[in-house]
Amino acid sequence: MSFLFHSSATRPIRRILLHPQYDQFTSDYDIALLELSAPVFFSDLVQPVCVPSSSHTFTTGTSCYVTGWGVLMEDGELASRLQEASVKIINRSTCNKLYDDAVTPRMLCAGNLQGGVDACQVSVPESKHNTQKCTRNKLYFLTKGDPE
């Protein structure tokens, strides 16, 4: 896990628009839009989110990046800087065995089955500040916290 230390801009959030079918108990449809209090200007370091088409398939073993301000270790403090880690897509059936069938068709499972760096230390709703983004070469960066 490493922190992203590039130039940054901060904008207060005016409003959070949760998906209308979001389920706080299962984390299904765990996505939201954030309305910022001021515009963000695009640059080499600030780009719009790239959302895959509904027909896009993420192949098991595909490398992805997770980012967020979650805890760095179990029962640890929240990170003060944006963190980034490389993980791989895990087969849904394997993931459902590990998470008692909690992974729905609208979720991706990614991490390292041998342990180590992942996005699964997130354990409280206030720390689920993970994000989704892509680079210009259309590599998707998706995250999903612990199903609790």
C-alpha cells in the first residue's frame, strides 16, 4: 500500500446521492454520486470517472487498483492521505465461499487470497471512502469494502 502524494484539490461535499436500491446491510448497490460545493477543473491529474458498460466483463486475475482513506490495518486509524494498492479480480464463486454468499452480481471481488495488501480492512461505514476511476487506456480501478 502506498499513498498518493500528487497535487490535490479539496472540495466540500454538498450532497451525497445514494443509489435508490442501496442496501446498508448487504452493501448491494454500494455506489453514490457526490455533489461538490464548487467545480473541479480537469487537468493531467484530475480526470472524470470512467464507468464500464453494463456488458463489460472483468476477468479473474485482472490487475486493478483500489484507493481510499480507510484503515491501514485491522482496528487501526483512518489514513490521513489517499492510499493506493494493486489487487487482482477474484472469481465470484471463490469469493462467495469466503464471504458466505454475500457477493452479489453487482459486486466485484478483488484482493490477494494469500493475504497482504487489499481493501478489506474497511469495517465501519464512516471509513468507506473508496473510489472508482480509470486511466486513459481504459483500465478500470474498482473497490469494494468488507461485506461485514
